[in-house]
Amino acid sequence: MRDGSDGSVVNPVNGNCYVFDDAATSATNQTDTTAHVYAGIFCTDFLTDVRPTESVVFGGTLGRSVIFG
């Protein structure tokens, strides 16, 4: 997150929207499905996909929510 701390979504259910506690500066996907990351809260404003085992660092636009699957 912006403050340097880590957040996580444990055992996400595919298709559910998960809102981050704070904007994410990077993401690592440790699941077996693609993570669809959004710039808006409540999974609006698609940002990027993070495939299984991949990591991304966000530039000017930060991640604020995610849907798996």
C-alpha cells in the first residue's frame, strides 16, 4: 500500500469484488486464476490483469480493488 505496508486477500472467491484498505502500489497474484485489478473502488475503472504467479508495479494510477477469475 502507499504507506509501505502489505495487504492481502486470502482465499478469494472468483467473481467477488474485493476493495483494498488503501491504494496499492504493486500486486502479486499467488492464486491459480487471473486477478483483474481496478483503479476505482468497487471494481470500476479497469486497470490491468495480473496472471497467476505474476507481479506488477503500478505507475501513476494505483490499484484500489480486484476481482479474481
